Amino acid sequence: MTTVGKRPALTPRHLTRTAERLSFIYLERCTVHRDANAITAEDADGTTHIPSATIGTLLLGPGTRITHQAMSVLGETGACVIWVGEHGVRYYAGGRALSRSAALLEAQATQWANVRSRIAVARAMYRLRFPDEDPARLTRHELLGREGTRVRDCYRAQAARTGVPWNGRKYTPGDFTSGDPVNQAITAAAQCMYGVAHAVVASLGCSPGLGFVHSGHELSFVLDIADLYKTDIGIPLAFDVAAEAEEDVGSRTRRALRDRINETRLLDRCVRDIKGLLLPDDRSSDPGEDMDRVTLQSDRGLNVAAGVNYGTDEQEAAIW
């Protein structure tokens, strides 16, 4: 029998692309094992097999245990794993990127390192969220003010549409139940969206910490990407769930959001948006993500082949 340690390394061609994966799967009060290249969820009702390569994000709720072997296969397939507490307390763990190319990561770092391109990306993000407004001449402070106004308007509009009373956004970190049902639904939707965005960012090989709107946090770019869909998907869905009933808001929000993400093909959209934001137009469709090639940096932006000795003593390159 082939052991785990002797299995060949997975390549992008063996893995399900990010846009084609399930958005997230939530498990609670079960034990997660590994069976070949699938994970299994075992509880009092039996055992369920889940192909690991189809998972974008695995949410582990209260009462879950997961084995080392299960974490190993999830890491190999690039899935993002999040431990979710009853009150919204989370711990992140991520698998390796599906991409073997650093093209997107290098593009992200290049855009982030320049002050002008950084604000240009922030404006492009605003334009994705609110296409009816041109932010070309807005400063960062003006962008933040406009964004805050648009989000407040969205809350009021959704309250009027659904008839759900709205008294402002209220959330106490670590205390999920402190808010009213609609605030609980908004929090639950936001947490799931952060997990989905984190999975996509990690699987594409980008840096979660190099944000263009958010800053100073290890997940700044994740928060940037998740916010792109706040007023379009997250907030309207939260009001819909709160309008239906006040019980089991968290679990109903997760199920409704998972269905909405699949219906709208949000993962595919998220991948396209990240590539469009970070890469020039002529490269956004094919950033070389399947390339498993290492090069060396030379002068004048030139990259040369690795595995070659470029010493000048012999006046020729010798293969290592």
C-alpha cells in the first residue's frame, strides 16, 4: 500500500480549480478523518465522504475533532480550514496555493508597493462595488467616506424592502448573541464571506496581508476582497434571513449564503476580480498559474533559467 509520505506531489492539473469548487462546507459535532483523498465526517448518524479537492473552505464548528491525516490532505489540495466558535470566534489555517506560479503574488506586491498604483487598485475596488459612480478623482479619505455612506444606504434600503427594523450595525466581538437577529445574520454572512475570500486568495497564491483598502492586519487583502460583495450579496441575504424568522439565524444564514454563492458563481467572479485588479489587461486571462518553473532575477528586469551556474571564471554557464 502506498503511504502518505510516498505519494507524488499534486500539481495544479490534478486539483479542482478554485472557481469550480464548493464555496464552503460547515461541520459540527463530528470527527473528521481521511479516507484516501477524501475526508470523512463521522457522527452518530453515520459517515459522510467528502472529496477534499472540491472544498473551497471547511468551517469546523463546535464539537468537531479533526485528525492529522485529514489536515494533511486538505493542505495538499489547497483547502482553507477555519475553526468557528458559537460566538463567532475563529482561528485560521490554510493549505498551500493551487497556483505554482508567483505571477499574481508578484503583481500584488508591485501594485501595493507603489503609492499611486495602490490607490488606483482601491479605486478599482470601489468601482467594482458601485459601478454607477466614478471614483477616479477621490482621495483615500473621500473613498472611505463614500463607502460608509453607500453601506449605510444599503442597510436602510434593505430594511425598507424586507420590513425588518433597523437600528444600526451593532456587534460585540466574541458575543454573537448580543445583536438583534438581523445583526446576527449580517455577522454570520460576513464571517462566511471572509472564509470564502480567504480560500480564494490563498489558492491563487496571493498574500492575505497586502491590502489596498484595509491595512495592518494579516488578512487585509482578504477583507478587501470579501467587502466587494457585501452590498451585493451579504447584506441583502442577511435581511432576507432575518425577515423569515428570528430562530437559528446563524445556521440559516450559512445555508442561504452557500446556495446564493453557488447560484451566482461567486467563486468564479472572485477569481476574475482578483486577476483583473492585480494584473494588466493583457495578462489577466492567463497569469501562468499552471507553470511550475523557477527562474533567477538578473539585471534590467530580466529573468534567467535556474539550475545553471552563471559564474564568469569559465566564461560559460555550467549546469549544476
